[in-house]
Amino acid sequence: MTPVYLDYAATTPVDPRVLTAMQQAMEHVYGNASSVYAAGREAREYREAARRDVAALIGAKPADVFFTSGGSESDNWALKGLAFARRAAGLPCGIVTSAIEHPAVLQTCAWLKEQGFDVKVLPVESSGRVAPETLEAVLSSSSVYGIVSIMLANNEVGTIEPVHALAEIAHHHGAVFHSDGVQAVGHIPVDVEALGVDALSLAGHKFYGPKGTGALYVRRGTAIDSLVHGGAQERGLRAGTEAVPALVGLGCAARLAKQELAAEAKRLAALRTLLWQEISAIPGSFCNSPLKPAFLPGTLNFGMEGIRHDALLIRLDLAGFAISAGSACSAGSLAPSHVLLAMGTPKNRAVASLRVTLGRWTTEDDIHAFARELAKAAAAIRRIEH
């Protein structure tokens, strides 16, 4: 059968319309965007058009959007840049984050802790939600924390966090608020003004743009140090000659996502409901993703009692289905997901859990075919083991 891709949270295929825009730019836009002659000015115009498209997708001012190589760089820049800038200014620079953040945030926080910054990791509820009162308690009890970083939507289970409420608490205590929006941008409505965030990370390859592209939103007036030093690109905050054709692709992907977001989210939510209906009919199935609170429309984390995820992954891969056991950054690991453990999921269930994420080219036929193959694989493994 034709392979079925069901791991859109790991990365998305480049949309053909994005590819066309990039090809045209690669053929005709060759100047250095920092140059003053005509070819450079043309490249700069394309770069700024892309910046406007990304800004429009997240409700930001174009001048507050800085291009990066992707989500990991954006998260690193936000946390390191804010921490060192605040420490230099004599402001509280400890960091509060959550136990279910992406490794790009958690490992950056671990590195910053080695550099002498205080780091506090908040627990989450069983749904994966960060309760605002836990943040309030930490910020009320200590004045060392000046940065809060909580993701907008979780990459493994799909929980959407109460970022607006969390940002209000942070600001009440004089802290700045960063959110890793990599899984959310392009899939649910994101408005940095409505959310009240001071910084937000995004990655183009999560919404059908090219890999190696991303952005960091930084609210005007928020002090942040550079991560990449050298030239004067990105208003002196992020050095390096811009890959303009790639930015054209990012801008095109952002424009398409904004145009199609509402209809696509509705379609994916319906497919997700259908997927769980079919999986729940398989003996021993259980669900880790929130089915009632706010969630990403295309994400479902589930498992089969007593069957390790690696056994199912191998059989499903051989049958032509691409899924994962969690974050792509942890691919190949047999360890249970830190997200599921933080949610209180028993270890025996955590090591049995899988993640299916739906996307632009997922169909109902794909859902039916996957559920049939999953049932067959689970039954075959149980026969062998028992």
C-alpha cells in the first residue's frame, strides 16, 4: 500500500505551493539582503514580505519578528537572551518553566542553571495543564524569578496551556513571559497581543514550510541579548546572511496557514474524533490526550495495555504507517516520555504509548486503514507474548 504519514507534529511535508514560491525565489532572487545595490534591495523586499506574513499569522508587528533557523534556536535565544540581559541589568533573572516542555526549553534551562541561574520546574495536572495557581505560588514566594517560559501547546499530548492567564500572573510579579509556540502556530489561532506574551517561538517546518526556518517574536521594549554574533542582520540581534528563498517559503507557508486555519482545524478535529472512536474499540486501548479541554485538533496520544510502543512502531512501520512514540527529538529512545510521567501516567502505560498526529493530507481512509492495522498488530503481539 501507499505509505501513510501520521507524524505531522514531528515535521510536515513542504506544501507544493510553498515549494513553487521557493523555486521562483531561488531562480530570481540571488542578492544579499544586506547589500545596497538593486539585487540586494530586491532580496530585502522579499525578506520583509515574509516577515509581514509571519507577523500576520501571530498578530504581531513585523518589526517585532526576528528570523531564526527554527524552534530550537528560537527557544535557546529567548531563554538565554532574556536571562543574560536581565542579569546584566540587575533584574530578577531566575526562570520558571514546566515539566512538560520540549527538550529545547528544558535542556536550555538546565544549561542556564549551570551558569548560575535559578530554575524552577512546575508540575502539571493529569491533563498536562499548568495550573495558574502553581505559578502564582512560586512567584509570590520568591523574588528571584524574572522569566517564565510555558509552551502554548504540548507536542506529545496536544494540551493547550492557559498562556493568557499565566502571562498575566508573570507580569503582575514583574516577570517577562516566553512561550514555545512551535506546535501551535499555524494550527490554532495565535495572537501575541491577546495572549500577552513577551516572546514566542515558532518553526516553519511545523506548518508546511521548509526546515531550517523559524522566528522569534520579541515584544518591543523587551531587553534581549544576541545569541548569534557577527553582522548587523535582524537589527543587529541575529547575525548571518539570510537564506532569502527559505524565508520566502516560510512567509508563503504562514500566509497559507492563516487563510486555511479555521477550516483545517475543524477537519482535523473531526478526524481525530474518528480516530479515537476506532482505536477505543480495540481491546486494551487507552488515551492520554485530553478529550474535553482545549487540545490541538490533530494530536492523539494513546496506547495498548501491556504492549511496548517499540513493538507496535516496528509492525506499523513495516505496514507503511509513520507514527511516533512522542517528541521527534527523543526518537529511538525506549525511555518513557517525560511528558506522560509528569502528567502522572503510570510507567507501564507510558512505555506503551504512541502519538498519531494528523495533517493537511490525512484522509478518512487513512484513519480506517491505520485503525485496522493497529488492531492486527496488537492482536499479533499478544498472541506471540501469551
